[in-house]
Amino acid sequence: MSIEVVEKATANKIAQVFLRLVYLNTPENFDYLLRKLQLMGALKSKNVLPAYSMLDSLTMNIHNVMSTRYQLDRSRQLGVLVGTQPCSSSALSIFRAGKGSCWVPFDMFMENAMDGRNLHAISSIEFLTELSKTLQVLNRATWQETFQALWISALRLVQRGTEAVEGPFPHLYSRLCMLLAIIPLSIATIVKEEADKLDGGTVSAIKGELVSSIQILVQFFVLLSPPPATVHLANMAARKAAVVLFNLKSGNENKYNSSKNSSSTKAVGNMLHLIVEACIARNLIDTSAYFWPGYVVPLEESPHAQESPWSSLVEGSSLMELKDALIVTPASSVAELEKLYSFALSGSVEEKLAASKVLCGASLLRGWNIQEHVVQMVLKLLSTFLPPDSKSDGRYVQRMPMLHALISGISSVDAVHILSMYGLVPEVAAMLMPLCEVFGSLPPSDHTNCNFEEASVYSVFSCAFLSLLRLWKFHRPPIENALSRNGVSVWSELRLEFLLLLRNSRSALKNLYNVSKSSIFQLDPSFQKPVYIDSFPKLRAWYFQNQACIASTPTAYNRPNALHAANIILKIICHKISKGGILSANPQSALNSSMGSPPPGVQEDMYQWPTLPAWEVLEAVPFVLEAVLTACAHGRLSSRDLITGLRDLANFLPASLAAIVSYFSAEITRGIWKPVMLNGTDWPSPAATLPVVESEINEILASAGVDINISSRPRSVMPMLPLPIAALISLSITVKMEEFSHLHGIIGQGIEICATSSSWPSMQIIGALWSQKVRRWHDFIILACSQSPFIRDNAAVAQLIRSCFTSFLGPLVDGRSHYVANRGVANLLGRTLHERARLVAAPGFLYIRSCGLFPDNNFVCEEILKVVIERARALANDYSSKRPAHLRSDCMPLSAAWSMVEQISSLAAIMLCHAGGVNLIRLLYEHILPTLLLSAGEDKLGSAGHVCSLFEGCALAYVLLWSGASIWGVGETSAAYASIYTSKRQRIVDRHLEFMAKVMEGNIVLGCGETTWRSYVLSFVGLLVDFVPTWILEVKLETLQKLASGLRKWHKGDLALSLLERGGKKAVTSVVESLL
């Protein structure tokens, strides 16, 4: 009888609301009720079946309470009846394919992470973890589907790798790092979080879904084809499984031992074998994967396998004998790394040096199964070499060879990018600062030029200093200190102060939450103390001097010591000038100084480079540059002598390249320098290759759907560049950047800044000059130059945005969708290598590489919303009941229409996130979308008909939710992620809901149609309730009450109730009052 009473009570709607409040606000009490019901179910007796049938009904009622999702009645909302006639096969195929397209944020994020110009302050692991949880919720997917989408996106990323294109950018190793290290670590984080929330059985279930997601990859045999550089590694992974099977068959007790009897065992491997090994290394799956059907495919007539040098090292062989082999062979286990690390800590000086070089070799770049451990050891070793007392100059000099090896090892393009993907930019910056401070304060031992390949005071300082500067945008022009028209600072977030603040906050969080010892961020305990720029006076002085020189010319600052050093440098430079002459760094005499012979009585050896500390040289460089550039502009110094002097300065102290780039980048923004003729005599001429370069740039743009003319000058006009750009590009041609890629990280970005800051169309000229110098970088240069039209041409940006939607969704024909087979992610971002032409760039790829250069993110956002509205209207036309009768039989069901809305929204949202990040999403919520809804006019929202208005409102709601969720996440996030992305979510969402409430109260007059507005509000609130109830918890109670009141006036009481239910404990009273 009691069970029957409880069953009837829980079937009541009001009682279910109260129970749901208990479930949402005090889950521990609800869990107690569930356990009691499970116990009663386990004790069922056949003799009392009627009573226990009530128990089943009671259990169902309780599960209905737990089902908190609000199901928006979409068919009623759109006023469209779902067709009862069957869909055509083409429509069904489109619908089935559409679900996979909603995972496009994975592909876009991974491709964006491969842009080596953009270093990230947070790890790709954390970002991908949050994005996975977000897309799993928004796509209503299982973890198996989510993991499968991750693997497929990463496999596509690897297949898009540009092995054939050479250049200073992250190559295939970084793409494989994403597939074989970042994704397994992200999945491991998700599995651990599920283990913390749920019981072990559920953890086993999620691991089972992971196994299924890997097993199903065999269907994608094209994506599993290994790139040529990884065929050997894939075969080794397959051989490992074959050895296990061989040993089992032969009765070997140690089935994992690669004995001599099994050394002839060979197998054919592919990317699946590498993925399995990566997951086994992180304990995500076990070696039972070796027994999957078809996993091991024997290979006959294969060359004999060679023993790994790492095995010899572990067995006791000499490190010095194996050094060369270990540098080019990645370690396969943590035990091998620990053996090497012991040499780095306690070996002889030669062994320490060799271990440092080995650690930064193939194991760092290609040891994907253990890469997080390699990264940890590299940084831990670097922090160990840093004495706690920053004044211990002698100890720094004593460890100079090891420091030089480590810093050189982490300075390559791929190494810097890998550290960025692991989110270690702040930590690396904090380690490089004391090195710069100490070695920049020491004088060199002789007058000779610096050799990067040898350990010296100048080489260690230059390598550390240039590496530090690459981690933050030190050469950004003054315009980035300004405010946009919406009051948003456009200064890059990767400033030195920001990096230190982020690094210190991370250290505090680790101490607070007692991070596990397995974290890759665990370094030497002495390094956990906060780091401030004030602790490094020399670095701080240069930092503020650099900012001052960017803001105004060096002549505004009177620095006697710097002027004295500058005059010494100018004497050396002028001594090598064929005319002979002396320039002065004195502002009053810079233009009037005589260009005579060296002073009488001055000996030749006085024109040797001074043995000054590097900081003193860097302090003098801006004054030297001002003097020589002014002299060149006034014809008192030839261009050839100018470049020769700059090259000699860079050869003497490579770190001076940073000051040169910073000075020229600032000068080009002032607009005071006249252009110079690139005639081939005074300045290098691009005439021989410029027409070809422009033609190839046009070819790439056309392949991406952008039709513009990049050359505004007549063919007969000689190419020209402003003097600072001409000097910088001429200097870059003389510097061997192809040998030292970290130099390109400074010079290349500096030239890009100069080109983007100047009103002169210069990027194609720069590309032509560079392609003449480094011919093997030709394709890389052309692709980089093809991004230049988007710097200042909004028309080109608009074309690119529309081309992205067309390639992903298909074209629009006469206001209706035109579905074609060639669409989706592959068409958006590009095909695999063997399917792609040399000079072809997919629109999505070009968008990802260019969006950071767009001049006006507001325009980008408005243009994307325009395309979304057009696509929504096209969908409405496709499914409108007014279509001719002979076309209605080919229409898709309403669920397919909603799937198309989700595809449109997912692409629009991720494009917005990449274009402007957190700031643009804030503007979207607070300004851009409200303005669009308030705007009136002929093309206002809701002017295209009733069904179109419904689709418009729905699509905009989806875009808003997807864009916010893609940046902020759908629930609670990690502390590091929240500090950058999620911290302002509460305020932004609350403001937007407050805006909606004010409109519903009549305090704000709309410009759009009423149907569009109602569709937008109902869709957005329904999506909040369905997918992101955590957001509602953060909204003020007053805002929720106003919004719920407005919904009830629209006769949407259920939606209003669902909204209040998710308001947390503060809203319980409001829920009760709404029921009474």
C-alpha cells in the first residue's frame, strides 16, 4: 500500500517538480533515495508481483524526474508539420552525413593549433578536453561518438600535413603530436574526471566506448595510411604486437620480450597501430588490443630489425658511444628516459652535455608515447641548472655548455610549437628570464663574432633572449595599445606581464590543490616561487626602453651610456664603409657630422667590436639604427653599406636582431619614411619573380573562392618599399635563416608586422624577394603571402567567409540550398596530400591562417551572421509548404532541417571563436546580436516571411549558444581554463538575458519582426535549459524571474518553470510560487 501511495504521489506533476528541485540542488539526498529503490528492486519476490509492478512504475517516475532536459516542441514552434511521406534517398544521405559535420570545431581547432605563428598560453590538452565535453553535450552524442570524431579529425589533420612544403613552420611531427599525444592525454583527462564523478563500472564503460571508437577506425582505411616518414614507426608498432603473439605461440613466459628468436617477426603497420600504442602508453587500453581480428598482418621478406640504441643504454653501454644514435632515435619508455636523466644530473661534464642534447632530440620531437615525460624532464633539467641565487654568475658560466644545448634544443620551430601545445609558454618564459639577466650582464671573452653553434656568453644570451621574445609579441606596433571602437583592447594577450601573471597563478593553484606528481608541470620546488619582472633589473630596463622606442623615437631619450656605446658601434660600422666616414648617435649631430676619414692616430685594433655586456649593446642599438637609417634616407650612407653594417651587428650579437626588428616595426607605423626604388642596384629587385609570385598568389586565392586583384600598380612601374621595410627585408636576405630557424621566428614576424602596419602593398614584393633567396621555401612563401589581401580588404574577407560556408554546406541557388557531393570538412579544410594540387588552399585553411590579420572583427562577425541568416532563409524556402507539389516529395523531415541548422551554427560559431576569441564572443552577446535584433530597415530580421522568420530566430539562437559554449565550456572548467576563458561568462550571459527580459517587458523597442524575436527567445532559452544549465545557475535571480514572467505571458509556462528549476537554491522559492 505504501509503495502505491508513493507511486501515485510521484506521478503528480507538482510532486515531480519538487523532487526535481531536490535532485538539482541536493543530489546527495536524491542519491540516497535511488539507492533505496535499487535495494528494493534487488529484493523482489515473485509472490508479490502486483506490489513490485508499482515499484517499477515508481522507478520510472523517479527517472522522469532525473530527465531534466526540456524538449522544445520544434514542429509547433515552426508551424510546420513533419511530412508523413518517405524521404528520398538523397535527402536521407544528406541528413546522415550532416551529423558528422557538427564535429567541425575539432577540425578547425586542430588546424589552428598548427599555426606556428600563434603560441598559446593554455595547453591544447585542456582546450581539447573542454571542447570534447562541449561537443558531446551539444551533439547529444555518446563518448564513443565523441572519441571517434576526435580520432577522425586528427587523422585528417595528419593527412593534410605538408611534407612536400619546406619552411620555418611546424611540420608533420607537430601534427602527429596532436594525434598521438595531445588527444590521448585529453581522453585520459576525461576518463579521470568520469572516474571521480562515478563508480568504477561506469569508468569501465567509458573505456569500452574508447576501445570501440578505436576499433571502428579500420573502416577509414584511407585516413589510416601512414605518411612516408612514419611508415617505419607504424611497422615497428605492428611488429610489437606480432612479437607478443609469437612469444605466446612459442610458450615464452615473457611475452613482451623482443627476443632474438622473434627478431625476424615482421608486420605491416598503419596509423591505427600508432594510436593503439599511444593509448596503451597512457593506460587507456591494454594489450588485449593485439588480439583484435586483423590487427597483426605478417610481412615477409622484410629487412632484419635492428636493436634500439636505447636498449643498449639501459643495459649499461656507454652514453658517449651511443650519443649520435640516441639523438636521432626516440625513446620508447619512461625507464629509458630515466636512465638518460640520471646521466644529465650526476654524470661527467661530457655526459651531462650529451644527455642534454639527446633529451632535446628525437625523443622530444617524435617520442609521442612518452612526450609529456620528455617535456617535463627537459624543463625540470633546465630549472635544475638555474641556481636559486640569481647572482651566482659563476655557477651559470660553469653550466654554460649544458644550458646552451638545452636552449638550442627547445628553440627549433617544432620544439617551440610542441611546448606551446603543452601550454608551457609561461613556464619557459620564466626560466629564460634569469638566463637573459645573467648572461646579458657578462662581457664576452673576446672581440670575435658570435657563433650560435658554440657555447659562449653571447650565444647563450642570444639564444635565450630570442627564444624569450618569440613567446610574446614584443614588436607589436603602437596601434595595438589603442582601443577599438567598442572599447576593447586589441593588444595581444601574450604580453610578458600576462605570461608571468599566468605562470604565477598556475603555481599558486598547484600548491592550493596539491597537483599530483604525475603532472607535466611539476618542476624543481625552488622554481615554484612567483617570478616578477622587477627581479631582473637589466631585462626590465630593456623591456621599458623597447616600449618607449615603440611609442616614440629614440632621440626623445637622453641616455649618455647608451650614446657612448652607440658611437663605438657606429665607428666600427663606418670603418668598413668604402667611402670612409663617421656617424654620430648624438641627436644634435646626427645629421651634421662630417663623413671624413677615421681620426688620425687611431689604430686599426680600436675598430674591433667592444667587449661590452649584451644589455649595453642592446640599449645602444636603437640609437645606432636611427643614425644609420637617417643617414641612408639623406643619401649620406648607401643602402649596401647600411645592410652590411646591420649584418655585421647581427653577426656580432644575434640578439640585436630583436632590437632591429622592433625599431623598424615601430618606424613603419609612423609613416615618415619615403619609399625607395627596388632597382637591383641600390636595393635588391624583385622584378624577375614578382609577376610569377603575383600569379601564384591569385591562383591560391581563386582556389579558395576569393576573386580580387592583388596588384594595384601598373607593370611598368618599378616596385618600391618604404625604407624601413626595404632595409629589414634586405637584411633578412643576408641572414642565414634557413640554418637557424629561430631567427626566422623573429625576423619573419617582424616583416609581417611591417607589411600589415604599412599602407603600402608590400607583401607580394617581399615574397618575390624571399623566394629568390630561399628557393626551397617557395611554396611556403607563396602561401604566406596569399594571406596579405585580408589585412585591409574587407571585401576579400567577406568573399572568404562565404566561400567557407559554400565549401562546407554547398552553394545557394536562387535562394535555396543546392546539395552537392563535394562538401563537408574535407572540402572546407582541404583534401589529403595525394589528392591536393601544389598551389591550392581550401577556404577554411586560408581562413584559419588569416583570421588573426583581419582588420575589423566586428565586420567579420556581422558578415558571418548575414550568411547564417541567408542560410536559414534558404532552409525555410526548402521546407516551406508553398513549394510546388512535385518538389515536396523530395524534402527532408524537420529533424533533418534542425540538423542543417546545427551544421550552419557550428561552423559559424567556430569561425567567430577563431577570428576574435573571448573578446569577440563578448561583443556578440552584449552588442552585435542585440543591435541586429534592434535594427530596422528593408532587410531587417523577419522581413522575409513567417517560416523564414522562424528559422532566422532559431539559427541565431544556435549560433549564440554554440559560440559561447565553444569558448566557455558547458559546465565547470579547470582553474587554468577558467582564468582565461570562463571567468567572464556569468556577467556576459546575465547581461544578454537581462536584455531579453527588458524587451519582453516592453522597455526596449525591437526593430526585427515579432516572429523572429519569439523564435529566437524560445530557442535560446530552450537551448540553455537543455544543454547548459550551469550557465543558468550563474544568472541573477531577478533576471530569471523577469524572463520567466515574460515566457508565461507567451503561454510558455513549462519553459518558464524549467528555467527557474535550474536557477539553483536561490530560485527554489520562485519555483514554488509559480506552482501555487
